[in-house]
Amino acid sequence: MFALLVAHPWQKLLAIGLAMLFWMFVDARINGTTTRTIPLVTVGTQSVSGEKLERLAVVLPTDRVVGRRFFDGDRELDKVEVVVSGPRFRVDALKDDVLNLQVTKFLSLDWAARTNIELTAADIRRDRPLEQLRIELVPPRIRLEVERVEERPFTLTWNLVDVQEGPFADRLRRETCKFAPETAVVLGSANGIETLTKLGGKPFRAVLRGGVNDRQASASLELVGGAELGLRLAAVPVMSVDVLPQMFRYDLELPILVDDLSLPAEARGTYKPETRTMTVAIRAGGTLRGLLVQQTDNGDVKDGRRLAEFAAQNLRLLVYVRPEASLGQEIERQARLFFVGKEYQTIDRTEFSLQDPVIIKLRRE
């Protein structure tokens, strides 16, 4: 028995090797089956490539139609059962990958009078991983309800946008708001557009971005609830708005200047303030704040000798006296803050203001 076992070893090894190769060949030809339940969706042509998602996607020309609902007869569907069968090695390879199926045959249809389309497994595009595989759908025939795309233009204004101000709260110059383009065109189904207009409120949202010290903030507009209503923007408008500088408080003693040049000649120079100077709180930012910081000794605002001298030389509380029917012995007028230094051309009027209204009493001499 031992002699028989060890006789002709090379022939026995060859026979074993051939048997293994034959078994692998036969095993590769044996069919396998896998069943997956995947979502039914509609997408535009821009979503066809580059996305690895588990789904059966019907590709539509979304500039002309939008998909609404899938049906099996009268039963609405949001998922479909996909049965894939074929050579076991290909089926096994598919088990470790997402099943991203696409139907692209409807892109060239005439959509003028269509309200629905039907698809079967035969309409699924066969990419390389699906070669030599048989695909069945349960249910085998699916109906997709579609609706033609309509458009609604909106002339953009600040009041139509929910502005998320971020770090720019209370510093936005709303009157400088601009949009590019100035009209937003909303695309989608007639039902979705009608729902949007009936919702009320602001249909657009903008999240402003920019640095804390930037003088302008910008944002791309978003359509509020657009995804839920199946709506989108034909082109995404960009909103920009000027930003007031970040302001800081300074308490300064400033000279009072009375402007009475509009009074008759005999009345000019007769109204005098009770004091020649007044200590007031001002708000300063931008270039003016830079100048004020330069005047502080050792960068310390509390040591304000140079700061006081700079304020006395460059800032004024201006009181304007208008000609009126009767000017009494004493009058009160609200003061305005002016910068009169040599750098006045480089300082924006929005960079400074009085912290609170300042009322100055004038007495006729």
C-alpha cells in the first residue's frame, strides 16, 4: 500500500493540480445572486458623474422637467428591490461596492406634452461592473411622474433676504447693499413656485462672510426651503454690503464751534456757549482710531496728554444756528462732530460719531 501511495509522484501532483484548476473554472461559471433595496431618485446631468451613492437614479434634463413621484401602478414608491444575478465572482465583487444604477435614455425625449415616463430593468445603463450580469427590478415596471420646469424672477432687495449678519451686527450699511445679478430666477415646478410665493417671509438667505476689520461683506444667496420644494436658482446671485468700521469709545474734551453765518449780519457772534469746551464720548474706528491710538503715550489710553492735545487741535463740536422767526435769549441746539485736521481727506465720515446726542445751550450776549 505504501509503495502504491508514493509511486509516480509527479503524475499524482499533476492530477491534483488539474483537478483544482477544473474546480476553479467550474466554480467561476456557477451563477450567484444578490438582492438589494435601494432608493429611487431623479437627478440632473451634472450629478451623473463623480457621485458614488446607493441608488437608482433617473437622469432628467432638469432645465426642462423635474421628477415628482415614482409609482407601481397607483402605489407610490421611494425604493426599489434590485435582483442581480450572474457569474459568482462578479456578483461577489458587487457585494462590496455601492449599487449606483442610472437610467439616461430619457434625456433626448420631447417633453412638451409628457407628464410621466415608464422604466424597466432594460433601461438601466450597463457600466463595466455590471457587464455579464442580469438585473431585475421588483416591481418590474416603474412609472415616474414629471412636471415641466417653470421660472419665477425676483427683483432682489434687502427686504427679500434673511441676512445672517455674523460678526457685522449693527455695522452694516444697508443702503449700500448690491446684488449681482440684480434679479434671481427661481426654477422648478409650478406647484413648488406657487408654494414658495404663498409661504410669505423672506425667500432668500445670506450668511455674510469677511474679516472683522473688512469694509465690505459678501455672501452667495440661498433659496429658503428650495430643496424641500424641488426649486433651485438659475444662477446664484452674490450679495455685497459695505460695513462700518469697528468702533471704540473715547472720552475727549472738545472745543465748541458756533456756526451762525446764516443769521443776519447784526445777529452774528451774539450767541455764545456756556463753556468753550465740553467733554463728550465719541465713537471712532478706521483711520481716525489709528490716529487716536498713535497719540496715546505708551499705547495706554489712560495716559491721555497727547490724546487731549490731538483732540483739541483736530476735532470740533459744531453748533449750527439757523435763522428762525424768533430766537430767544437762550437756545439749545444739538451738536455735530467734525474732524478738521490735515488728514480729513483720508477719513470717512462714517468712521466717527458722538456716542450719544449732545445738546449745547447758547446764550445771547
